[in-house]
Amino acid sequence: MDLRNSYHLYAIITVITWSLPNVFTRLASAYFTAPSLAFLRFLFASVILLVVVLVARIRPPKLHDLPWFILSALVGFTVYMVVFSYGQSMVGSATGSLIIATSPVVTALMALALFKERLAAHQWVATGIEFVGVIVLTVFEGVLTFNSGVFWLLLAVVLISAYNIIQRKLTRNYTGMQASIYSILLGTVFLFVSAPGGFTEIAVAPPEAIGDLLVLAIGPTAIGYVTWSIAMSKGGKTAQVSNYMFVTPFLAALAGFIFAGEVPTWSTLLGGVIILLGVALFTFGGNDGGRFGGKLGGNVRGRPGGKRAKPTRPAHPMR
């Protein structure tokens, strides 16, 4: 079992880092507006990633692939941030969490339609169990709202699912680091419309607010998006990786307890257990589910359905 060559390790790192924005965005929002926070978060992450690019000499994308990187940046970062923030501001946290939790399902359906990637019956059952866990975790202690914000969040689900699909496509010809880093850098360029407000607000922000901002830049952005693309490059199917997104709401609740002293409720713990059971069934159910380095853990390049193609020489990120 070689975790380093398995998508599981990178997906787990990602969802751990993606559990941080819920609490740290709330803390930082006392000093930054949403557009400024998004810009500064990606600006700091881009500075870090630019250093990685220069030190590791990571090759830029080829000119004919640049439109895909631009689309990845717009869909996964620039437009998504605006749409998600707008929708989340109009609904309660329970409603927002529940809607965003449909992202793995939408990703799986997109992968089925575009790449002909089919899930086994037990994996669809596991997906249903995980969604029930999200319902228990979010709804029992919250109030569902229904207004125009719901439609904005549904659009956000489509956008983040499309980003997963685009990253899957890009990682067939580029490494996960190339696909994610250049998408983030381009996304930051598009977010520069919020630069004036961002620079004004950070000039008067206290050290603790800047610390919260750095956590968001380093954890869920610089680390999280890179490890997510690496997981996409190693996973046999897109939905096998995106399924880990179901764990994020539970980990976000734990992060709230660790960093903000928010005590989890009984529904949070019960929902978390149900989600983890669903993830276990999805990952280890079936005949080959328990093999971290086997069919589920390895990347089959070329043909999306998992069939082996002729060996190809992957693009190397180093000059």
C-alpha cells in the first residue's frame, strides 16, 4: 500500500485544509469585506506559489492549452467566489452547506456524461448515505431558507463541479502542480478588480486578522488546491476523488471547535459518523475497494473510463 502514489492521501490533505475557511473566513470578515478577502487570500497564495514555480522551475502551460487554464481560473476561482459569496449572504449556513454538499453528485454526473466514468452500485449507495449524513449534520440544528440565494448557490455547485472536470482534463497532460498553480495565478489576476479595497483594508487590519488571512492563503488555497489537482491526476475516476468533499462539513465543524471553541452538537457528531461510514463504503466496498495502490489509487492515463491506453510520456513540470 503506497499512499504517496495514491489519490487518497492528497484528497485527505485537501479536505482537511478546506475545512478551515468556514471558521477563519468568519474571523477575518470582521476586518475585510468579502471581495477584498478573496483577493488578498489568492494574492498571498500566488506569491507563495510563484516562489515554488521559480525554485522548482515548473513549466508554464502550452499556448494552445491556455484557454483551458483561463476557463479553470474563471470557473474555479473568480466567478465561483463571487457567486458563492453572493448566494451564501442570502441564505442560512444550514441551507448553504446542504446545497454545496451536492457538488460530489454533480461532479459524478458530469464525469459520467463527459468522460463515461461509471460508478458501481455500492458507490451510488454510499453517496446517498453521505448526503444523508450532511442533512443530519446541517439541518437538525439549522433553519432551511428558500430564496434567490438558493439559485446562486446551485450555480456555485455547477461551477465547482465544472472546475473538477476541467482539472481532470488538464491533469491528463500536465502535472497536478502545473494544473492548479497556473489556474490559481490566472484567477488572482482576474480578482485584481478588488485590489484597491483590499490594499486599503489590510493597511489598517490588526495582526490577528492578517494571521487569519495567511491561514486562508497557505492552507486551503496554496496547499489545498494543489493537493486536490494531484489527487485528480492520480484517481482512477473523477468521482472517486470528489467524493471526499462530503467530509468537509464535518471537518469544518471540528475546526470550529478547535480554533473558535464552537462545541459540536449531537447532530454534528451523528452526521459526521454517517458521512464517514459512507466514505468507507464508497472507498472499500466492492471487490477492489480496499487497495490503496491498485485500481482505485492509481491513475490510468488516456481513457477516462479506466481502460488502459498505450503508455504515454507525461509532461514533466521541470525544465
